[in-house]
Amino acid sequence: MKLLEDKIRKDGKIYPGDILKIDSFLNHQIDIKLMEEIGKEIKRLFPEIKPTKILTIESSGIAIASEVSKEYGYIPVIFAKKKKALNMSEAYIEKEKSYTRDEYYDVSVAREFINKDDQILIVDDFLANGEALNSLVGICRQANATILGAAVVVCKIYQPGLKRIENMGIHVECLAKVKSLENNTIEFE
Amino acid sequence: MKLLEDKIRKDGKIYPGDILKIDSFLNHQIDIKLMEEIGKEIKRLFPEIKPTKILTIESSGIAIASEVSKEYGYIPVIFAKKKKALNMSEAYIEKEKSYTRDEYYDVSVAREFINKDDQILIVDDFLANGEALNSLVGICRQANATILGAAVVVCKIYQPGLKRIENMGIHVECLAKVKSLENNTIEFE
């Protein structure tokens, strides 16, 4: 998605430790017009599917998922929570490792919101090691829901996440594929 | 806002400890069509203002703020973070008490995203004790930005938050004013 790549090139910031920050339009401040365009692009990449729900994870996935919902007829958005607020009998819970903070935390979705009849499109902002997506896939599988695919805004294709999720049998589409952040330069595939 | 009150009456759940849960359309699963209607209603309540930015707090404020942004010409949305990711010289930080969890945490916004020229409309999901709004007001004041008002989706008017924020000189509008949750019944003003 050229518009997105241009935006990342212009406003993305590279930090030591292979960190790409896009705080100015997605992860802290949000460019809502761009979110609309991202929603349309995700629909273009998954034109034929008929999801019943969009599943994402707080917080940065929410603005993206809202726009994707509209493209599929205003279906409900569910955002998985990063802090468990429910007990095990009420929620599907997966462990997720945070590489940024070097700690594990629970990712949860209340059982009442996903069931075996659901056709889920997963949406998230970043794919690097694949921890967040792996949790969301695990939650759908606990619920015996069908996963129609996963759409990710920015993917670091040189990290293991993309292959990891594809190897689980999931159709993954990435809107911007980062192939290198070396020499303080963002290279896309 | 009648549509919202009807939805709360139909799908809201009351729990011991004066807790009103609206997880099925706002705080966990999100009804995106309703978010659009909420965005329009907030514009109707603040018709004349010309905000430069919408400020909210993760996570449930984001879907609301996205729709409000569109009503004012797709201005940027900033969501304050509940876990400090930046140091003091890079961020405006306020302490907020969580009554649900009985702990304090930091609410922060990177300094680069709000400045003295900004005209801010604050948006949030709930107003009870006013802790979250108080933090957002504090952040705007640290930045010397102008606060045009605060729009809240659900307000418990029998708790101290509304008066507290109004006493700070802020114009607050609430879309649904809950006046009691007694006897397992939701009463609106």
C-alpha cells in the first residue's frame, strides 16, 4: 500500500534495537483518514469473505478494526484485553510474551463474544515475532471459531512472525512489508 | 441520546459495587454503527467549536474519538497511554487512581503531540469519579493547550466526577446520564 509506505518513510522513526515507531499516525496519535484507507485496502485484499466479527487487540488495533468493520457491513469489533479482567470460565485466555517489556501477560476475550459459528477476520497493527497474532489465533481456536484470515498494517518480514502465523494455516495479508531497518533506512519489499 | 439509553437499558449489566458494564457494545465488543451515531451527537452538542485535536485515553475511548474526529474534518486523535512508555522530558504525565483496581498508574501523552496552539476536545467513555478526565485535563494544562470541552458517553451523575470536572471550568456534555443503578434498574435523568 503505497500511501502507507510513503507515510512510514516520512514519519516513521527508527530507534536502536530494531524499533520502528509510527506514533505520529497509528500508535499514539492516529490519522483517521489513513485508517479509512487502510480499511478499504484490507477489504480489497479479502474481497470475497463474509466475516461475522473483527477481532483485534488493544489499543492500536481498535481504530483500524473500526474501519474494517464498516467495509464488511458494520459487523461487531472485539478487542482482546491485555489485562485479565475475568476468570477462566468466563474468558478465553492466552499467554503472550512482550519482547519490548520482556514479560508475559494474559490476553483475554470474554467467551460470550466469540463462538463456533463465528467467521473471524483478525486485524492488528504490527507483526514482528507474531506474539499478539498467535494469541488471537489461539483465542479463536479455543472458541472453535473459523479464522478467515489476518490483516496486518506493518510487518517486519525478516522476523519470524509472518512465517509462524502462516505455518498455523492462516492467510495473512500485510499492507506494508518492511524488509530492513538497517543504516537508519526503512526498506520495503 | 435516546438510542444510547435504549441500548444501555437493553444490553447493560449491573453488578454489585455499583458497576455498570457495557461490554457488549463499547468496552470489549464495539458496535461501530452506534459509535458513528455517538460521533454525530457529540458534534451536535458542540456545534460551533473548531478543535485541532481530539484527546482520549486507551482503550475504550479510541473508537468513539475516531468518529468524533470525522465530524470535525478528520483532525488527529491522540490517545493517552496508561502505562508510561516515555521519560518525563518527552511526555506529559499525570497520576490517575483506578477505583476498580485500587491502584495508581501513570497517564501520559508525548509532548510532541500537544502544544499551546492546540484547541482540544476531550472524549471518553465513562465519567464516574472523574479520574481519567482529570488526568486528560491536567495533560492539556501542562501543554498550555486550550480545552474546548469534554464529551462523555456515559456519566454517573450521582458520583462526584461531573461536578469535579465542571468545577475546573470545563464544559462537559454527557450523552447518557445515569441517575441510579439501585434495585438492579438503570434510571436515566
